[in-house]
Amino acid sequence: MDLASLTDGRSRETRIRRDAGGRWFDGDDAITHAGLVRALDSYIERAEDGRLCLRNGINWAYATIEGPPYFVRSVALDDEGVALHLSGGYVERLDPDTLSQDESGALYCLVRAGGEDAPKASLQARFDNHAAASLAPLLDEDDLGVYVRLEGRRVRPPLYTETAR
């Protein structure tokens, strides 16, 4: 069997894209079905070549993702630290060493898409306003400025850069 003939005329490129606000589109047509939006949010991964793609366990295809691949929708504070509730339905623990912020003060962190059993993906997640505000009990300030109290230490998120993604 000639494997190259199986892919003749086919491409993994799609018209599917997500804007920086988290809205999905097929070309210019908005994708609004809640179940499909949730599914697309959960499919985001990094392909072997470093580009972002949508992978559902059976197939995968490239998609254009503007902004961070994931959003932190809410957080839960507990004795073990911070649980992140991510777009796509994932729940993961916050790794304080991955926190960063942009010039406007928006918080970011790295997440492992797919949960504990998935390989480390190092995908950027942006905290929604609600999620960031929920960290208020962990915020404090000293002579050096604002910091987050996590795991018994003062974490000062460095400036997020586009290349950190």
C-alpha cells in the first residue's frame, strides 16, 4: 500500500479559528453551539511541529488560535494551593513558577492540556477577570510591590511576553 496516495489532495489545514476573546469561527461563520464550543476548547494541543491544532483522540487538524490557547475560567483555593478550572473543562493545579503577567496586569500561567495523564504541553492560559479576582485572598504587598502568596512563598509574576507562549 502506498501511504502517500492516501493523503493525496488532503490537508490538515482548516478554516477553523478562535479569536483572542475565545469565540470560534469556521471561516467567517461564528460557531455558537455550546457543545461544539466546549469540545473545540478541549481539543487544543500543540502538534509535533509546534503549531496549535485540534486533536480529538481520533483525528487532528491545524486551527488558528489567537491569544492564549486556554483560559482560566475560575479558581478554587484549598489547603493544597490553587485548582484551575480551564476552558475545555479541564481542572489542574496551578504551578506557581509558571505565573506571568502582561503590561495591563492580566495573569497567565502554563497548563498541561488534558490533565495529569497527558504529556507536559506547556500551553499558555490567561486568567479571566473573575478567576484573577478570586486570587485576592492570596495577594499582598511589600516594599517591592504586589505578590501572590503561594506554597509558603512570595511569587512575583514576571512580565509575560509573546515568545513565552
